[in-house]
Amino acid sequence: MRPDSSSRKHQRGVASTWIFGGFALVALFFLLAEHRAHLYGWLPFLLLAACPLMHLLHGGHGGHGGHNAEDERRRDENPTPDTAAAPAAHHYH
């Protein structure tokens, strides 16, 4: 085997990957163009299904600081200058 035969195989592999990618993009375009009405019918359901998925991936609702007992314990152990001077506010219900 000649030393440059492996580089030729690699070049053919890269070229075939690009050719396959091009055909896949063309096929995807025509698939979406022909079945657009079906996709639009499913769009509201996909948006609703995305909500629980986002809660799972991003940890639920953000910005609700102070509701977690672990956060409050850490804050009590390591007070910052602005929270150390102020007395703790207790909410009585």
C-alpha cells in the first residue's frame, strides 16, 4: 500500500459525507414542503409538550429564591454584609 492511500480514503469518506448531507437536506426540504399542513396541525401540541421538557431540563421555575430550606441554611451560615445587618424577616400566616 502506498503511504498516500489512507489520505485518499479519508478524502473519499469526507466527500461522501458531504454528498449524503446534501441529499439529506434536499430530502428534508421536500418532506417539509409537501407535509407542511400536517406539521402546522401538530405545532400547538409540540409547544405544549415543550413546557414540561423545559421544566425538566432547566430545573422548573426560576427566580423563586428563598423557598428552599437548603438555600436558607446556607444564607444563615454565611451571611453577606447586607443580610447580616438586617434582622431576619419571619412570615406568620
